[in-house]
Amino acid sequence: MSDLTPQSETPTPTTDKITQAARETIYLCNFRVSVDGEWLCLRELNDISLTPDPEPAHEDPKDPIAIERLNLMNMAKLSIKGLIESALNLGRTLDSDYAPLQQFFVVMEHCLKHGLKTKKTFLGQNKSFWGALELVEKLTPEAGEITASVKDLPGLKTPLGRGRAWLRLALMQKKLSDYMKTIINRKDLLNEFYEPNALMMEEEGAVIAGLLVGLNVIDANLCMKGEDLDSQVGVIDFSMYLKDGGHSSKSAEGDGQITAILDQKNYVEELNRHLSASVNNLQAKVDALEKSNTKLTEELAVANNRIITLQEDVERVKEESSYQLESRKALRSDSAADGQALGETRKQLKEETLLRLDVEKELEVQIGMKQEMELSMKMLEKDICEKQDALVELRQQLEDLRTINQQLSHKSQSTDAGSKQKSEVIARLEEKINQMSGTIKQLETSEKHLVKQARHLNSSAGKLLQQQQ
């Protein structure tokens, strides 16, 4: 199996890169990657009969793209599991030189490259998964920090280098699984970047996104400023995952300890998340209190400045009043002869003020009279309107009575038997008519009287207005 394992050497320029990329695809297509327990097994497809034991039932076992997807999923399982076990055994924060971590990024790069659509540019055809990773910023605003920091890195010039940097930053943030799930759930957006049978568009992508949750127990501190992410060639080293009996026995003995450590690590991570959330809430409250405190201090400073200005104004007024008192004393001492003239002028001023007060009182009285006259005019107008309404009603009643009288007279002519009773009724009605006519005449006389009073009030109001003018 050693001749099947590619070596992780630094290749020579262009031609070596092309041949190396060709080898990677050959490894994935010509060999079947399967998992025996927790180890990797490679079988050449020409030597075995393809049986559909690990593949889904709906797929053709002879389809090379389906085999590639299955191989990549198995490689992702092994790399994630090996990375978690080795990191827990190591017991410290991982750095960029850690070999299992490098292999994990290589496997993830192959998974993201699988089934990419080629885009034509000025320099030729380009296949990069950076465009798909940029979708995370639109779906989850939290990923905007990672995208912004990747774009700010000075050494990155290609989309491939930006995608590699994004994977490293997401792993350090412990959000890689969440971001991958958000991308995979939006296959309508991924159609722009991937073919329909790509790994990210099938069930294998969802499985890999679920496996990435286990990486949240790993603490990584990766420095990308001096690392050349643009020109790296991703080569999967299968020798790290080939079967070894001694190591398998040791790992089987330590499975219980690893699971216990993983559970403790997950519990501690959850506690850490809750604590960080509470710390963020408290920090927000502290910031709000600090803002309110600064506002209060500013208002206090403004109030203090106002108090100081008011005190200065009071002192200034005191000084001016003392100066005026001194000037008045000097004037009194100098103008003893002019005292009599001042007294006369004061008397004249008092008399004029008294006259002015009398005139103002008279004006107030006249204004009150005018208001009363206006009120009385309004009351008279209301009474006139009411009486007019009553007259209209009485006239309508008279007309009704006349019509009734006419009807009765017609009936009296037609009916001889009840003529006497009707004549009596007619007499009564005539009496009522006479009474109503008398009341109407009284109302008309009262209306004329009210009109005369209104005219008299209008004339008196006009006279008062002339007097005021």
C-alpha cells in the first residue's frame, strides 16, 4: 500500500502542480476508500467487484462521482476523528504546523472543490470555493467578521487562499459546523457554484457538516500572516489513516477515556458559552449605564455652568445696585434745591396715574356693559326664534283645524242625522279657533314689542360704541 500513498513534498512550479492535481483525482476515482472499524482501507476498483454495500440504494454503484463522494465522506470521518483523538491526547492548543490539522484542511478543501462549476475569466478557467463561502455572510451576519478579516489579510491574492484562510478562522471561532449547515441548507444558492451531483448538493455534505460539530472541543491558534496559503498544494496523506494493529489496540483501550473527556469538554464548552452570553449581556448593561452616567455628568456640568453664570449675574446686579445707590445718594446731596420740582412732578405723575386708572375702570365697565348687551341680544334672538317656531306651529294647527272644519261641514251636508252633534263640534272648534287667533294676536304683539326692544338695545349699543371711540 505504500506505493499508493502520495508524498507531501513541496512540488516544483507549474508542471508539478498540474501533475499533482491529476494524481489527486486519480486517487479518488481509481481507488475505493472504505472504513474498517476506525481505519482506512484502499481497494483498487479493477481488482474487486463493486457491491452496493456502503452506497445508498438509489445510486448506481458504478458511478465514479458517487464513489468520489463516498470516498471524501469516509476521508472526512477519519480526518475529523483522528484530529479529535490526537488533539485530546496532545492536551494543548493546536497550531498551524500540526500534521493532523493540516490534513483536515486538505480533506475539507477537496470536499468543497468537488463538483465546482468552472468560471471563465481573463486568465482562463477558474474553479474556487471562495464564492460559495461568501454566501455565509449573507445568510448569517455573524460570519461578516470572518469575511472582513479574510479580505483584510495582506498576503492573500487568490480566491483559493481566501477560502483556506476562511476555513481556519471558522475553526478557531468554533462555528465551522454551523456555517457549513447554513450553506448546505440553501441548495438554491449553491446551484450557482456546484454541479447537481456535487458533494455539497448531496447527503454526504450534510453528514460532513454534522461531523464537524465534534471539532468544537478543539482549541486552535493559527497564525496566517506569514503562511503562504495561495501556493499550497493540498495532498491527502493516506499513511496517517492506514491500519496499524498496535495502535488500534491502544486506541480501543482509550475509547472510554476519550468519550468521557469529550463529554466533559462539551459540558465545559456549553458552560463557557452560557457564561460568555451572560458576560455579553452584563457588558451591554454596563455600557448602557456608562452612557447614562456620562449623560448625567454632562447635564450636571451644564447645570453647574448655569449656576456659576447665575451667580456671576447676581454679583453683577449687586454691584450695579450698589453703584446706583451711591449715585442716588450723590444726586440727593447735590440736588437738594431740585427737591421741590421733583415733588411737583411726582404729584403730577400721581394725578395722571389716578386719571389713567379711572379711565381704565370706565373702559372696563363699558366693556362689561357691551358684553351684557351682546348676551341680552343673543337671548332675545333665541326668544324670537322660539316664538316664530311657535307661531309656525300654531298656524299649522289653524290650517289643520280649518281643513277639519271643512271636512265636517261637508259631512254635515251629506249626513242629516248627525248634523246637530257636528254643529256643536263645529261651534266648539270655532271657539278654539277664536282662542287660538287671540293667542296668535297676543304673540304677534309680544313679537312686535320684542323687536322694538331689540332695536332700542341696538341703538343704545351703537351710542356706547360711539362714546368709547
